[in-house]
Amino acid sequence: MEILSKVHSRNLVRWSEYKPDVYVLSADLTSSCEADLFRDTYPDRFLSMGIAEQNMLAFAGGMARYGFTPFVHTFAVFIYRRAYDQIAMSIAYPNLPVKMFGFLPGILTPGGATHQAIEDISVMRSLPNITILETGDATDVESVLEVTYQIPGPVYIRQLRGEIPRLFNADEPMIFDTPRKLSEGGDFVLLTSGICTEEGIRAVAALQDKSKIKISHYHISTLKPFNHPKIIKEIAKSKYGAITLENHSVIGGLGTIVAEQMAEHGVGKPLRRLGLNDTFAHGASRRYLMAEYGIDAMKLIETIENIVGKNFNISENSLVQTYTPAVHSNAKPEAL
């Protein structure tokens, strides 16, 4: 598997070269959110707003009214938890093109509950006019800027940083409101997002090797809007129903989105939602937290085994290995 470093940092500089309307705003987490190269390359289009997220979001709304396109960079929790009212009134209500890049979504940080954005999809999708995107690999990160820029209103992006894998072909970029179909099968429909897509790929590969279970696997990069009747029809025709796997609470995220669609289309198939079960997470490594809170490949396999009533004797050691970056590295200046 190809592992790339600081993809967003380099891509932001390249992509924005001939876009004078694009400004980057940072809340004193410039290098931590890979905005330092943009700062050094285009200093006149970089604004350091300090540790004052409410002011930064309101300021971004004002910039957008005057024809600029602000790209706000900070950790996800500091966007929606600290500045929700400013987002609602200064950005979403007037439907302004402010692009909010939220880093460290879910349990990607060992920083514990204060830094883990585990309910951000639930909170942000309830706001009118907000579009929500989530990156799952290097290809998504490389293409999310153009997707975001073409959306006329406000966008919230669950963004990856540091050292990240390339799961998808570099020549097949993210397309707005278009899921990627990664495998075909009539037993289950699996929907994953963000870092959980790699876990889904690992589980599907093992199940195809060790069992006769066939799974239709979709990677979801657009979480709002979400309206895919073809996927819902596929769930209706599947043998066992649907499973969602996400780096977020099971309340209000991908699982809830799919449940709402199934209900609206009258689909009576079972839906298993794998995510954080109405709990905060504690501080630990990413691999530990994914296993602890049941959002990894082994939990997915266990869930499928329980549904079909068979044990396929699949162990973690038999799965395709993942790359686990160091807590501290040149590509990720701090753990939080």
C-alpha cells in the first residue's frame, strides 16, 4: 500500500495558486493542520486568528460576504463545539461559501474527549445549507479541495492529515454526492466512511477468502446531502440487510443517515450500525481505540458471523496489514 505524507499541505499550495479569492484562516494550529506551507508560500492570503474560534468563524462569514472564499483550518472539535452559534448565524443562515476543514475527526487523536470529534456529523448535518464531506484516503484528500470549492454554500470537511494511505486510484478523484462501489455481492450492503473504509476493505477481503459471504461495499464521502435510491434498493434485495461502519457516534452519523433513508423508502431489512455506542472515548492509540470501540475490521467480521450464525475462524493476523503512523513524526507535529 502506498503511504503519502502531508498530502493536504502540498495539494493546498498547488491547487490554490491561481485562486486569489481563497484565503486560509488558522486558529493557532497552523502546522498541526498542514497550513504552514500555504502560509509560507502565500503569506498575503493567510490569516492567523489565534485561539479564538468563534471570532474566526464570524470573521470568515464576513469575508465570504465580500467575495472571498475562506478555508478555515483547525481541529474539528474547535469548529462545531466552540463556534456553533457563529456557524449557524454568520455562515449557514446566509448560506455563505465558508469551507471548514475539521482535522482529527472521531478517535484519530489520543487527546481524549476534549479533542475527539465523535458527534460532529450529528451536530452539523442538522444545520440547514451545510454540506458535509469526509476524506478516507490520499486520493480523497487530493481531490476534496476542488469538490469543496465548487459547492456554492458552506462546507464542513472531516479531513485527514499526516501519513495516510492511498486506497483509491489517483486518477479516480472524489466526486460530489457519488459513493464509490468497492465490491459486489448480494448478502450484505456495507457502507463505510473515513478511516473505517480501510477496515471494511480488510474485512471484505478476508470474508471473500474464508467464506461464501458476498458483500456490496460502498465508500461514502458525501454525508450530506445523501439520497441514493439505488443503494437503498440494493439493501432491500440483499439477503441479510445493511451494515454501517463509521468513526463517529452511532447517533446522528452515517448509520442514522442510512436508517432514515431506509425508513423513507419503506425498506424493512435489518441495519447494524457500528460506531461509538453513545459513549465518549478515552485517550489511546488509534489502533487500540478502533478495537476498543468496535469500529475495526474484526468487529465487522464478528458482526457478520453473529448475523449468519457461522464462525469463519478469521484472526487479526490473517487480515491485510495496515500502516500505523507514529504518534509524533515530521508529518504530524503533535499527537493531539
